[in-house]
Amino acid sequence: LTNTAEGTIGGTPVSGSHDFSTVSKAACASVSGRVYVDRNNNGLYNTGVGALTDDLNLTGIAVSMSCTNPVVGPLAASTTASGYLFSNIDPGASCAITETQPAQYADGIGNPSNGIAIVSVPPGGSTDNNFGEIVGAVSGLVFNETTSARISGQTINLTGLDASGSAL
């Protein structure tokens, strides 16, 4: 793109042109992460440890992101087996990522607020913006306190509230 201008300055004719093809926009960055079952609730996405301890990706979970400086969004994504990805984000943008809490799960210790703030997206992008979820479990046994012998065939009634505040 070339811009040509003609005019006068102080009565002297002037003209000139500028080639704008050398003006380029900064490379865009991306923001990514995952929503996963944090089996050991350590706040880290673990893989390669073992089949029973590897964390599991949750799919179909809604994740949204809005940015300022410049204003972008809100953008929406849904998690896949490999996580979520927001692309074409300007480096330096300040972004807020929000996860819709998946039913049947509670927040893990890694990100208990369902939100992640990125103060300034780095030029290379921002990865590992993860939301770890946990599942509840109740286990135990009935035993004789005097002899410590197990007593089988007993019914246990659980009362109280689940992680979302609903009655059990």
C-alpha cells in the first residue's frame, strides 16, 4: 500500500510518497489450558505417572475469555480432549478466563475461583491456564470397637450437603 501526497508548505510545492507495506502488526499470541480431573488434588496436571494416577481431561466444558488493552471478547470455547485454545490475541493484552463449573465436580485446590487473570499476555502466548476439578468419594468400614473385627452387611446412610450445597 502506497500513499502519495502533494501540497505546499510556505508556498513551496512538496510531494512525496510512503510505502506502508513495511508496516506490520505484532505477531498474535494464543491462550490455552485445560479442564481436568485432578485425581490427587495437587493443583498440577499430571500425566505419565500411571494409569490410576494420571489426570483426565474433561470435554465439553464451557470456557470464556475477555481481554482489555485492546478490548477483545467475550470469546467462547468448549474443551476438547486436548483442552481449550483462544488464538489471535494481541501480546500485552490483559485477559480474564472463566470456566463454567462442571456438574458433578468440585473445584480443586489449583484454581478454586473458576477464574484466571492474565495481567499481560506474553508474545509467545500463555499456556497451562488450567482448571482442576475433583470428585467426591466416601469409603470406610463398620467394625466392632472392642475387638476391631469388621462387621459386613451393614447399611450406611449419608446425610449433609455436596460440594455445590445440595442435600445428599
